Amino acid sequence: MATQDELKQQVAKAAVEYVKGGIIGVGTGSTANFFIDELAKVKAKIDGAVASSEATAQRLRNHGIEVFDLNSVDGMEIYVDGADEITEHMHMLKGGGGALTREKIVAQRAKTFVCICDGSKQVSVIGKFPLPVEVIPMAQAQVTRALEQLGAQVTLRKIKGSDQVFVTDNQAWILDVAGLKITNPIQLESEINQIPGVVCNGLFARRKANVLLIGEAAGVRRQTYS
């Protein structure tokens, strides 16, 4: 039976088939890291990449791939990233790695969002995985109260194994919001973003995936959504 890492490597290799040239948008996290390693094998085909986090930028540079600032890029054909949860309608929950805001910004500029994940990430209803909400630190308490009014249990993210608060590349904090059964992700994405102090939340419903590559024991399953 294939391990989770082997499934991630499968979909990373499959995603490289969508790389035709130009500048590629690249996500953050363990699955995206497998894609970066595969992208390095065909780096002569591309001009470079736009990274969704400092960690991704460093991994790209380590492979000799030029990293561009998004402001200097007119557009991108594809953005490749993983997801913590994704539905059949291609609505996603992302942000387990803490890069949700930059991921959403970079994804918005790409013509095609290619989501790569293993089969465990496909769900019928989003919400089993806590929803990350990036907040301005001074607003943490009031945003927490607003989210609790939605019926959620809210936890300030800490660095694993530490009491130190996790700080994003944007110098913000993340609230992990559990206990929500998200049946209308488009509406909730907008509602949470309207809370003063929220930078962004991890629902990718308005800018959903166009292509889903799912790693399974039998191989890679492909799903598209226009």
C-alpha cells in the first residue's frame, strides 16, 4: 500500500504535466514541496516562479529556480498547491501551513489553479479540519469573540511543541476555528473576511480549484471544474 508521501509524490509528478513555460505560481506545504522538487527537473522550461511563502521561495532558490515578486508579474498560466480539504465543487479549505493569505493572493493571478492532494483530503462538507483565520494581533480577542458567535471553538495557533505564538510571513497571527460545518463556503468566506481585524481566511471558495489531482493507490485521479 502506498504511503501518504508516495501519493503526494505521484500527484506532484502529474502536476508537472501542466507546466508549459513562463512563470509558475507555487503554493506552500508538504505536497507543494514535492511539486517543487519535481519542478526542478524541468526548470529549463520555465522562466521562474512566484512563491506563496518565504519557505517556498527558499526551496525554489535552493533548486536554482528564479523567484519573482508578484508585483513584477503580469500573469501566470498555473498555480499549483495542496489543500487541507476539498469538495467535489472544488471549494477548498487551506492554511494548515500558515500561508493562506499569500496563497490566495498568488492563486488569484493564475489562469488555472491545480490542486494536488491525496484522497483523504476530498470531503463532502468542509469543516472537519479547523479553518485558519489570519488576524491582526491587536484584533485577536475581538475576532475570536465574533467567530465564537458563529458557534465555533477558536484557538490561537502556537508553534508546535511551544507556547510561542505562530507568526505568519505577514507578521500576523492565526486563529484555528473548529466546530463549523461549512455548507455555504462562498458566503462564509465573505462573512469572515468582513470582521474587522481579519486579514484573510482559509476558505478558497470564490477562487476555487480548476483542476484536482488526487493521489490514490490505483494512481492519480483527475477532476476538472470550469
